[in-house]
Amino acid sequence: MGEVVDANFTPVTPRPASVAPTPPISAPPSQFHSPSLSRSPLLTPDHIFPSKTPKNSTPGNATPRIRTPRFITPLGSPIRRALQLTRLDPEDAWLPITESRNGNAWYAAFHCLCSGIGFQALVLPVAFTVLGWAWGIITLTVAFAWQLYTLYLLVQLHENTETGVRYSRYLQIMSANFGEKKAKWLGLFPILYLSIGTCVALNIIGGSTAKLFFQTVCGQSCTVKTLTPVEWYLVFASAAVLLSQLPNLNSIAGVSLIGSITAVMYCTIMWMVSVKKDRLPGISYKPVRGPKEVERLFEVLNALGIVAFAFRGHNLILEIQATMPSSEKHPSRVPMWRGAKAAYTVIAACIFPLAIGGFWAYGQRIPKNGGLQSAFYAYRRRDTSQFIMGLVSLLIIVNALSSFQIYAMPMFDELESIFTKRMKRPCQWWLRVVLRAFFGYGVFFLAVAIPSIGSVGGLVGGIALPVTLAYPCFMWLKMRKPSKYSRMWCLNWGLGIIGLILSVLLMAAGVYVIKENDNKFQWFKPKNYQAKAKQVMGEIGNVEKSTPHNLTCTANGPELSLQVINVAASSMREMESAATGASMGVYDSSDSSGFRSEVNPQEAWLPITESRNGNTVTSVYHLLSSGIGIQSLLLPVAFSTLGWAWGIICLSLAFAWQLYTIWVLVQLHESVPGIGTRYSRYLQLAIAAFGPKLGKLLAIFPVMYLSGGSCVMLIIRGAGTMELFFKMMCGGEATCEDKSLGGAGWFLVFTCMAIALAQRPNLNSIAGFSLIGAVTAIAYCTLIWALPISKGRPDGVSYDSLQGNSDMSRMCDILNAVGMIVLAFRGHNLVLEIQARILK
């Protein structure tokens, strides 16, 4: 039998003639010299053998097609030595988790410590307020031992010694055990919820603590106006997005080390200072329970969920182990378990004193929202130095930023895997930046919406509990197949079933707590989660509302108009480099005119020219949607400066002028049919007319400014109108202002709606949106002028021109009015794009 051929191994003696030659390794160039390959040959499954007689004589069939599941990397084993094939899955080398396999026990310890300890430990004393001393300590001890056992199971199951497969992601090992459909049904939502939910919580903690840090450093006598909570959340999200540009999981080992050190430091400082300062006077340790039995039951279950929430992180164990090289002699489970043991020894040394010492120092006075951190700032800021308070805040911020990276990495991996599976190539750097920025700011939006951490901690813990405590037990039974009724068989069945039952109960309790406290929550109006504790000390001040713009505007459906502009702008960057080509926009090869046609493959990839099934009707929709809208509402303002005569003259001239230039553009779209060139974008026509340099100089900024500026105007006008609509629906009640979102909240709601609609693939696919936008624009424009005329003019109306006192001021007012009329007829930057959809 032939032996396994390693990437860096060359046999000394030639092989016998009867043995089939080893096919070449199939992998991206960057993987051939990977340091991990010499110790981790990646092999195909057992059922694939080299065929001595190929099915056909084509050279391409000499290498059997790989049949391993995507993202699963085979591992060498004694059974594998009978194989003579070595093949690498290229997708593993393209994704952030498995891009680098140079990890070690130190890196594993850093990652486990950073993901296993952090803000969630600060909420543990809240669980003690419900469970009490005895049951609190018992529950915490049992949960720690249970999750450490399931972590050990996952480490052992990472490498399947029978098939040689490495399961580098939690969902992969679930698919191998339960099947792909059941795995997605059982595990996809909890895993995504763990990653996204933890990142949201980190954004809330980091943003709120950043505000506290500013106030602490600034001092009580500081007169500098601080940012609002939404703005602090945005600052934290921007810093997290910037730090998330590190390419893979191994590259953030230093970030995890910093996060681990800061977590250990602030946990130690908090419980030591709290214990050293002695207990608060008059505190009680009697468990807080509701008046009804059902309330008491759900409160206990919610407390158990908070304890489970403190031990989340199992969804990252396989990913961390996947960064290590592995072979038969040096399996990755050895250094991984060594690093995990070191990390969880430190975690135990932090969370037990934190929970016990925090409850001893503050008792039932610990606020539910914020836990120990809220109590620390509320009760110890007077007798603790400003340096210590500021240091704790800074450590929490740094730890939140560091933990954000490791919890976001599975989501980055998932987003990039969607691209690699479709395109069969790695993500470009700019696409990676866009995807990670999209995730980071999406988390910011959720952080603004969610009101508190302590109140939703039980629900998060209940959802995450099966991933941490139940599923590993069932997977051990499926893969290792222990003897029936043996000790391991009974232990894993018992723990798995209990874990699932607890998960259902904890989720029910979490939903109940949120429902009971819904009237206390302020959705989309984030404030410091330390506010409850500060109210106890009488130190809370008025919280400023975050209202960037208070608009009084009237428009409907601007997000539909936004789609036409977005599609035109989406391909600007891709086409900039190709704009100088002779066949930039071309006729289809099926052109019936008989002229020569050159097909540029880029045209079929871009949103504007991806589909050429447009017609006259859809062109009317697009032109109406882009040509009428919010800009027309400013025309009466121009009339107030120009007056009746000049206003009508300027409006008529502008309309005729822009109609003529539209006709010119339509004719120039296909200027020389014999060449076969179609100018499908305004910038392309400008470059063809004036040359590459002058064309870009003259056209690129105005075209991009028109697209970007129009989108900004639509967002401002749409968000402002949504706020007005809410107030009108609210009916002028006394509590209406309290229920309304802030200005930033309405901006985010409108932007998310526009992003959801923007997922349509190309310009032809949004013809229905343009129709709706056109109908709504005509409807509200007609209503706006018809209703005032039917109601009659207000008393004292004057039609005198409003102009400044000086000649310069009057001239500027007139030019500004002319500019408003020009703005009303913007949309020429979309004419060629709309025409490009029509097949000649």
C-alpha cells in the first residue's frame, strides 16, 4: 500500500508500477507552503480511492472529485495511511477561522479567557439576589463544572479519529451528528444569537461605560457637554469596526490577550474594593420573590438563565481549536485542552469571588440593569479615588472591544463563506471591509433598540444553554457510542435531557420577565444601564435626548425613490477602472441590426446592465420616480424670492431645457450603431466625449454628489416624516413625546427599511418599487396643492419678493432660488442607466 504523501515530502525510492501515482494537491497557492501542512495533511474521506481505470481519458478526471462536506478539514489517522490521495479544501484557506493554522496552547488560553470572562460575570450577583446564598453558590458551582465537562467533550470531538475529519465550526459537528436540516433547526439560531446577542450586549456595555469614563475623567465641575447614549454607542461601534479589520482568528490573539488581562483586572478591582469598603448599612440577603407563585417560579428560572449566560462561549471552542495544526502524532486536542484548563482556572478565580463578594457587599441593593458595575459606580464613587473609577471604566471598554472581535469572528466567517461558496474564490479586501462594517453597524442598531442587559440576560442564557450544556452530550453519544447503560452513557443522556428541559423553562421565564417589565423598558431610547443605581444615590440628572434633526417635512415613500439612486451608484466604483475601454457598454450579441457587437462580461455582473428586459412602461416608472418627489416641494420657496413672473418664466425655461437635454442623452446612448457601443452610464459617456482625465474631472464628482446627496435628502425627509406620522397617530396625548423615538432612532428605522428594499438585484427588478414611488409622489403632490387651494388663502398673505437688504444679498437669494428650480429637475444622471436596461 502506498503511504500518505505530505505536501513537503518527496519519496526516496520510486513507487512500484502497480501503484497509481499521487494526484497533485488541489489548493490555493498560499496553502502549499502553509506551516501547518507538514503536520496536518488534509485527506479525503475513506470511501474515495484512486481509480486504476479512469472513466474517460480526459486528463481532468485524473483527480477524483472531493466529497468532503464544505469547511470540514480531514485529519490523518492510521486508517488513512491506506490512501494515496491528498487534497486540500481551498475554502478553508479563504475563511477567517481556518485561514491560519499556526495556533498553540497560549493562543487557545487567550481566546478562551477573553470569551469566557467579561461583562456577563458582572450580572451574577443579580442571580444571587433571587437564589440566595446557598442556592446561588450551589448553582454557580454546578454550572461551572457542567460547562467545563461539555467543553472537554467538544475538544475531544473536534477530531474524528475514524474518518479523519476536523470539525472546525460548531454547526459542522451538529450537521455530522444530527443531519443538515436538524442541525440548522436546532443549532443555527442559538449559535447566531450567541454571536450577535453577545456583540449587542458588548456594544451596550462599552458605549455606556465610555460615557461614564468621560464623566469620571471630566469631573463633577465639568461644563463640557457630553455625547448622548446613542452617540456613545456609535463611537464604540466605529472603534469595534476599525479593530475588526484584522484578517483571521489567529491574528487577534494579541487582542484576546489584552481583553483577558483587562477582564481579570476590572473583575478583581471591583470585588476587592467592594469587600474592602465593608458592607452597606441595612442591606439584606433575603431572596427577592414576587407575590405570586408563578412570578416566584419565573424569577428563579430567570436567575438560572443569568448563571447560564455567564458561561456562554462554547460556540467558539471548535473555532479556536481549528486554528491549531493537527496530526496523528500531535493532535490538536492536547494543546487545546491544556490552554482551556489554564483559562478556566483563571475564570473560576475571578467569577466566584466576583459573585460572592459582590452579593456580600451590596446584597439586595444590586440593580438588575448593570449588576455589579452599576452598584460599584453608585455606591463606591464617593469613597473611591477618581483614578480607580476611571481605570475600571477604561478596562471595561478595552475588554468589550476585545471580546467583540472574537464573538464577531464566526459571523464574519459565515458572511464570507456565502461569497466563497457562490464565487469559488476568496473575498477581496474591500468586500471584507464592507461586510464587517455592515455587521458592526447592524449590531449598533440592535444596541439602540434593546433597553437593558439584566432583563434580557435570562432569555439569552436560555437560548444559549443547549449549545453549552446539552448538545455536546448528545454529540458524544452519537460519535463515540459508549456502551448502553454504562456510566458515560447514563451521564450524557441525563445531562443532555436536563439541559434541554432547563432551556425551555429558562426561555419561558425570560420572555415572562420581559413581558412583565415591558412598560418600564424604553425601546430605541438607550440610556445608561447604571441609571437605576444612580437614582438610589440621588445622583442622576436629566438625560438628554438624542435628536440630531427635528424636521417638519412632508413626503411619502422616499425609500422607494432611494432604490433607483442606489442602483445607479452601486456600480460606479466597479466601472471606474473599466470606463476607458472601447467596449464599455455594448450591444448584446443577439443584436438584430447585423452590426458587429462586442460583449463585455462585466455588463452581466453589474446591477444596471445585469438585466436588459426593460421596456417603455418600466422606463416611465423609473423616470417618474426619480424625476418627481421631495425636491418639487421646495419650488414655492423659489417663488417667494423670484415672484410670480420670474418664477413661472424660470420654471418653464428649466423644464424645457432639461427635457431637451434628456432627449440629447437618449440619442447619445447609441451614438454610432456601426461600432456597437452603448454608453450605459453617464460617466462612460463623459469619458468618451472629453477623454479619461477631463471626463472624470468634470463628471465624477457631480454624478456621485447627485446620487449620494439625493440619498441623504431622502433619509432626512423620510425619517422626519415618519416622526410626524407617529405624532399624528399618537393623537397629541400627554405621553406621546415619551413614546416617540429620537431623531437618530427614526433615521435608523428608515435606513434599515431602505436597506431591506435595496436587496433587489438590479435596476429592472425595482420597476415595481418605482411604480409605487411614482404613484405616491403624484398622490401627495396633488394633495398638497389641492387641499390648500380648496381651503382658501390665509389672511394677510403677501406675494412680494423676499430679498436681502444689500445688492449682494439679493443676488445670492435669486441665485439660490434658481438653484432650487434646478434641483427640482435633477435625475439626468439616471437617464442613460434607465435606457441601458432596454434590449435593442
